[in-house]
Amino acid sequence: MMSAVSKYRMSFSVGGLMLNESLMIAQVYQPGEPWTCARERLLAQRASSLPKLASQTRALREVYDRIGNLSIAERHYLLADADHAEQKAMIWLAVCRTYRFVYEFAVEVINERYQSWRLDLGHEVFDRFLADKAECNQSLTELSPSTCAKLRQVLFRILREAGLRSEDGRIQPVWLSGGMKRLIKESNLADLRIFPGNGG
């Protein structure tokens, strides 16, 4: 019998890391602002380059929620102090905090494989993880094969764009500065585990 665990939010499938959109939204993010107000403002500012309005709206909503999962100090670091690699790392942090499925994949699969030097990260690893999670989460059993394939494709794209997975499908360490590590520890020490080479 399946346990009554909360549904996973799987809407990360709308795009990749979306670094440029994330940086733009981080600059104008207003804590506590209702999404309905933010949506009109962001669309007017052309914060998304997607061609269709519906696609723009969906993507901006996801990015807006991601940025909202960074602390004020983390958003400031993202815009003022982070180099390009750390900007990608900070957005990866925001992605993991927004989507529990991605966070668990980062910790339970990527981090564990990195620590045991099993650095290959092929499609079958994702498929096995998804199947394991579906055993105790009804919502995942309802996903169609095409949706599962899309989720895998987009997650691997995010991993590549964030610098965690190489072009040949291997896990890569992410090196963080002392300043960024301190910020993450202040929010949640356990979050360091989503960065291979930085957390136990």
C-alpha cells in the first residue's frame, strides 16, 4: 500500500536552468509580492524570450518561485558577488529547493554516486530512481512514458547547464567559494549535499 506522502512538484519540465531569466527576476524580485502582480510586471519587462505568451507565463512562474526559495543574502550574493560558475550553482540550489524530486535525486543519486566514485550518470539511473520513488508516491505512477522521458531530458539538461554532468554523461564536482558555502550553511547545512564534492 502506498504511503500518504505529498505529491512531487514536477513542473521543472518547462525548461532548463534558465540562468538569464533567473538573474533578471532576481534583480526585480519583491518578497511577498503576489504572483498575479509579478506576472504582469515581468511580462511587460520581457523577462522571458520564449515565443508564446503561455510558455512565457509558465516559465516565469517557475523561475519566480525558484528565486523566492533563495534568502535575501543568497539573492544579493547571486547578483553582486558570484562569478558565472557560482551563479549557475546558486540557481541549481534554487531549483533543488523548489522541486523535492530534484533535491532527492541530487542527494540520493548524484551525491552518493560521487562519493563512491561511480561517476557515470546515464538514463537508466534516472529511470531506476523514478521507479523507486513511484513505489511510494501514487502521483508518479500516473506519469506517461513520454512525460517521464521529458522529465529525464530536462533534468539532465539542467544538470549539464549547472555544471554537474559532463557532455559524456559523468558527474562533475562543483567547487564553491567559502562565502557561498557560509551562506548556504546559514540557510540549511544539508543543502551542501546537492553539490558533488561539498557535502557529506
